[in-house]
Amino acid sequence: MSQLSDPERAAQLRAVPLLDLITRQSLDEDYQHVAERRAQRDVGPASRGRARTVPTVAAVLVFGLLVAVAAVQTSRNSSVEHASREQLIERIDARHATVARLQQEISDLRATTTEQEARYGDLGRSLSAVTATRRNLAARTGWGQVSGDGVRARVEDAPSGSSDGQVRDSDLAGLVNGLWQAGATAIAINGQRITTLSSLRNSGTVVRINEVSLSSPYTVLALGDTDTLQAKFVQSTSGVRFENLTRTFGMPYTMDNAQDLTLPAAPAWMMALRHTSTDHGAMKEKETP
Amino acid sequence: MIAALGLVVGIVLGLIFRPDVPTGLEPYLPIAVVAALDAVFGALRAFLDGIFDDKVFVVSFVSNVVIAAGIVWMGDKLGVGGQLSTGVIVVLGIRIFSNVAAIRRHIFHA
């Protein structure tokens, strides 16, 4: 701007007031210095390469970025900064109320959870009790496979071959009844489980049970107390009668204690529920197989 | 022309990405923007005067931003941040005004 020499300019700067000085120096003096130096070296501004505009553009780009970020930040903060004290207190109170409500909800839900957990525990206990009962019942009634210690009885037709010497349904029924009386918990003949619905029936020369034909020799497995089962069997009426029968007609017959016997469940078609009533007795259901 | 394009691209980038300013730097951002504005108007005036130099521009841009933010930061540490930022704004504002006046004289030849 002013083409004064350095000492002159310094003297002038000292003299002016501050605001005046700022106004006068508003253009960076460096531009002036560089322009003067360039003029001395006789290098024109036209010699500047295109590549040297890159820093300028980068600086301007950064400037734009700064402006945008500052504007975004300001607008983002304005909702908080412009809200009055009362509004802010109101907002805080509203949030406090929400928090209190949510905490109340949490404690309610916790109480519900505890209650439900207690009920779940009760249900689990009664479920295991019912499952145990069911298992016992299934073992008793022949609806489930059972295993344990017991006795193995073997009887076959008399070697003489006479029709009297053949084992009949009533003979096997006597044997089974005797074993029941002796305290057997589960009985199977030749792998056919005896249930309350099973019937022993003669069909010609073969014995049928659970609608399955059996033939001699007959192996009767019975679960029960191995210490007392045989003794009680021979004392029972059916047992005495059966022993007499085998002796009279010469049927080979043995009965031994056996360990780890496994009795199968009754066939599936027998397990169809025919009639049942609930414990309360209030409701009765009938189901056709 | 290219510089104007750079400005637009910068603004668009800032609006698109909306970068989060760290809380510690947040108070110094407006001061930095005003300082940068001063550097830009100074450069524009120098350009119209025909003595623009990109090196001087970049150096004055960076140093303006850093010094302005640094002064306010130091003022914050000393407990006079508000006053110092007012002082910086006044000085930079006067410079911007006189630079803009010079630019106006160039454009309208008045």
C-alpha cells in the first residue's frame, strides 16, 4: 500500500492510535513483503505454477469445513442453550418422573419375576412328584419297561406228548396269579408283559396272550423281592396248585432267582386309554381306542 | 474459481459428515472460524491487489487459527477467557471490516 521506507513506516505506526493501527495493518504485511521481494528479483506473479494453488484450495476447503462444523455444532447446542431456566427445570422434572416411573416398573417386574419363579419351583416339584408317580404306575401296570432282580420260572410241555401234559392257559394263569400273590411287581411270559388287561387264552394247542401266540417252553419272568418271592409263591394257593399240577402231569418246571431282568412294556395297542377319571372325580372322560 | 469450489466442497463435507467436535475443543471453534475468516478476506484483498501469494495465505491461515484459539485457551486457563475472546473478536472483526471495505473499493471502483 504505502510505499514508505521502513524507518518512516515505523515512525508512522508509533504515532497512530491502536484502532487506527489495526485498520491500517488489516492486510497481512507478509503479502506486501513478498510482493516487494518478488519485484526486486524481477519475477512476475505469472510464473507461479498451477500446482501451487493446491495448498490454497486445501486451506479454503478446511475453512469451509470449519464453518460447517461450527454451524452444525451451534445449531446442535442451541436447544440447550436457548431454553430458559424454567424450561430446563421442567425437562429435568419430567425426566425424573420418567425415571421414577421406570424404577417402579422395574421393582414391579422384579416382584412378578420372584412370584413366577416361586410358582415355577412349585410346578417343577409337583412335576417331579407326578413323574415319579407316573413311573411307578407305568411299572405297575405294564405301560413302561422295567428292570430289576426277580425270579425266572421255566415250564414246558410234558415229554410224554399226551394232551394232558400240555401247558394250558389256566396253568399259566395259576402260575401268574401265584406270583402276583407272592408279591411280584411285574410279570412277563416269553417277552409278553402281563398287564391288568392281558388275558391268557388257549387257541388249539397254543396259548395266546396279548393277542400273541406262545408255545412251549414258557419262560416267566417276575420282578420282586428275591428273598421272599419263591418262598411266598410255594405257600400261596395258586402256587401249591401249580406245583401239584406240574408234578402230576410231569411237566418240567424250574424256578430260580435271577438278577438284572428286563421286562418290556406291553404292546402299544394295549396302552390306549379306555376309561379314566380325574382325582377330583368331578369330570369323567371316555375315550374309545 | 477453484478456491470457491474448495469452499463449497468443504461446507458440503462438513454438513454431510457432521463430525463431533471434542468437548474440550468446542469453545475454541468459533474463534478459530473468525480467525480463518480474517485470513480468507485478507487473501481475497491481496488477490485483488495483485500481490496474492499462496504460501503467505496458508501460513497466515494456519497461524491465525492456532494463535486465536491458543489465546482464548490461555485466557480460559487464566480465568479471563471471555474477555480475551472478546478482544480477539474485536481485533479480527475490525480487520475483516477494513479488508471487506478494500475489496468493495476494488469491485465497485468506489
